[in-house]
Amino acid sequence: MLLSGGPTTVAGMQGELELTGLPKRLIRVTPARLSCWNRCPRQYRMTYVDRPTPPRGAPWAHSTVGAVVHNALRALFELPAPRRTPSAAARLVAVNWQSDGFRDAGQSARMRELAQQWVADYVETLDVAFEPVGVERWVSTPTKRIVAEGRVDRIDDRGGSPGGELVIVDYKTGRHALTVDDARGSQALALYALAARRTLRRPCGRVELHHLPTGEVLAWEHTDQSLRRHLDRAEESADELGLATDTLAAGGDAEVLFPPHPGPQCSWCDFRRHCAEGQLAAPDVEPWALLPR
């Protein structure tokens, strides 16, 4: 998966022949991997490198809500257009509902009703007769150093014109309101736009965050230059995580190569129990702490 640096040699009767100019292996990355590495290399190691993976903590209620809403909206676009109604969307939330991470059945039921209202209100604003170019669509693009790939919540036609520009849509259910800067600064959305260009062979620069709790749509129009800046940062991060992973496999020190980055986010890290620095940096919180108040 990862790069190997330096020249390659082949041993033979005439000694060692150095092979130069061989192409390097590309590092396959997703936005989630890159975000995890930049947030905390130790968390990255425990998530993607350590085998077996260390036991995780309890499930988070806010993650359950996000997964249910995404599944309901995916299922909605699998229905014929006339059946994509707000009430159908609300029913799909109920059908897909899970209670993982909630304090009790009452809290779960209240949150289910709230999520149903979010989704119904959101669908009310949509022209659901349109057919997305992709729903939960996997896209991928190689560069000289990485293969950037991932699954996009929804890809739309801009203006509904076949062959026209694409729009990347990402659903959000977090309790904090978002801004246009969140769309502009999202490395994930930028990489999805680049990968959609390559996979679907169509122009793509517009990215949108659809925040269901507030009904806000935060959009940004990327230029080739702004997408290039996001890609440059992604390649730098990929080089770092690739070198750390290769060095660890060669016998390097995991604590040096994958140091912790303790901070407030340690309260909701899945591997908190395995990280003394994280436990000191932030207090324990209940699994439902990040639900909307």
C-alpha cells in the first residue's frame, strides 16, 4: 500500500545492479484516513495499522444518528420519484433507527422523532423528481503520489443538464451550525470533487454541506488552484503517514512514529482507554454527550 524510498538493487553474479527510475507505489487514502492522521497519529495507528485493532469504546449516539439519516436518504433515492415524499423520508428514519449509544429508550425515541423531523423538512425543500448522478457513489483519482478515493453522499447535476457540471453534496447532522468556511476548508469535499472529475469524466468544482438540523446549505465554488492546494496538503499528509507506517514495519518505535496529539477531542476518541495522554487531556463524557441539546 505504501511507498518504498530509495533505489532498488538486484543481486546477481556480476554484483548488484541498481534499478533507478522505477515508479513508486501510490498511497491509497480516503478523507477519513487523512483526517485521522492529521487529528492524531496515535489514533491513526490504532485505527488503520495495528492488527488486531485495539478494542474500541462504547458507540456514540451522535454517530448513530448520522448513520441512520444517511441510510434513510440513500433509501429515499432508491424509491421511484413520486414516492420520495417527506413522510416517506420520515418513515425511512424509523425503519433504519438504531439505539446504540443512547442513555435509555426515552432518549432514543425523542432523538428519533427529531431526526425524522429534520429529514422530512429537508426533503420538503428538494425537487425529488431529479435523479442524482450518484448516491453513496465511490469515486477515485490517482495523482503522481496518491490515489484519493471515497464514498460521496450524493452527486448532483448542476442545473440538471446531462453532461454538465457536477455538485458534491455532503449531509451533516452535528449539533453545531456550519459556515461557508466549513465548505471551503473541507479537504474531504475537495478530494471528492477531484475524484468525481476523474471517475465521471465531467467538470466539478461546487461542493455543498447540507446541515439537516438547521436546514442550511453551505456551498463553495472551487477553482483549479484551490483544489490543487487541498491536494498538495493531502499528498504531504499521505507522505508522512506512509513513511511512518513503513518505518514501523521495519522495526521503528511506534511511540515516536505515531505520537498522540492530546486535546479536547480526546473526550470522544474511540481509543481513549488505551491512551494515558488523552485521558489527562480531556474528561470522560457520556456516549450521548454530543447529541443536540
